[in-house]
Amino acid sequence: AAYTDTDWHHWVCTYDAVTKQRTIYRDGARVAQDTAADYGFPGSWTIGNSPWLDSHFNGSLDDLRMIRGP
């Protein structure tokens, strides 16, 4: 979904490697969820660019954390 407001929001994305379930939360409410066919990614991460959509993030990030669980 597209968001047109200019307010700050708290976004969280989670991935469960066992079930392959991906979930996106906006301000604590789940807004999207699916199961990945295969989400293995041996390469590096790129923040703010989506090469498969040919688009770039146009906004500000206040805090970014990437945590790998056990």
C-alpha cells in the first residue's frame, strides 16, 4: 500500500527462517504477511534501493537495526 502522509512511522520487518514467514508492521499493526519460497540471501544488504522495482527510498530514516537471531 502507498502512504502519502508525511508523519514519522515505526516500521518493523521480521523473517522466520524456520517457517519462512515474512511480516511487516507499521506503528505496531501488522500490514503485510506472506511466506517466502526461498529467502536465502548470501550477498550484501542495500538499504534504500530496490533494483527489482527500479526505485529508491525517498525519505528519512531515524533508526535502523538489523538483528540476526539464533
